[in-house]
Amino acid sequence: MSHTLNIAKATSDNQLKAIEALAETIWAEHYTPIIGAAQVSYMLEKFQSYPAMKHQIEQENTLYFQLHALSELVGYFAVKPTAEHLFLSKLYLASNARGQGFAKQALDFIKRLANEHGLSTIVLTVNKYNHLAINAYQALGFENVAEVVADIGNGYIMDDFRLELHC
């Protein structure tokens, strides 16, 4: 059964701390089998922790949004407008919220954000072995345009595909 997704910009400390807690749950469950517990822990601290999100918002022009269904926080996303495109930095749903049309509802909102910023392309990177997400993004119209390997420090790399959607 599909529900309406309520999307709210996350600006308060409490909202960001709720996202941090949800990220820990989602990443531990979903990414540990793909990249291992040590890299999950490192990436959560580097990219998904409360201090990291505060820095991204205050210094990197990143916008965070909470996704609620039936008054429950079920996911979040972050976008960063650039001169060329809207970078979809993060889009995560709790496991019990997947398969209910929430990703499509979130993407419709993200497309509107891109248009509001005068941008016609949404770009994201996704781990090459995250088949669930790749399939979901392709079903939503994203195309795989490149492979991206990036050193993220501490001996870890991100081994990703770059996906694009023209809207």
C-alpha cells in the first residue's frame, strides 16, 4: 500500500540528528554486506554524521530533506546545486519503506528542485555493487554514464557508477 510522502527541509539540530540515527541503521543493514563494517563506520563518520552534515550545509551549499510517511521518519536525501547540474548526494530509505513508491515521490520533488535552480540534469553516484539502488534508479529513468573511482581517505575508495537523469 502506497502512502503519501511528506518532505521537509532539515535545518534544525534535532532534524539532522534524527537523520544521523537513521543513516546508521540504514547503512549498517544495507552497506555492510557490500563494503564491510569498517568502511561503513568510516563513511558514516565522514559523510553522514551530524558534524559532517552541518559542515555540508554551512560550507558546501548542500540541502538536506527528511522523508516522512504516516508521521514516521522513513528516509532522507541531500542535494547540492552546481553550475551544471543538481547533484543528488544522498537518497536513503529505511528497509520497511522500500517498494512503496517513496523513491519516485522523492525524485519528483528533486526534479522540481532542479527546475527551481534552473538545472535540467540530476547527477548521482552509486556503488557499483549496490544492485538494488542501481535497478531502482534505472527504473526511474537514470542512465549510467561513467565509472568513478575516488579515494576517500583512510585506505578506502568509492567504486561507483555516475548516473544522470535529464529532466
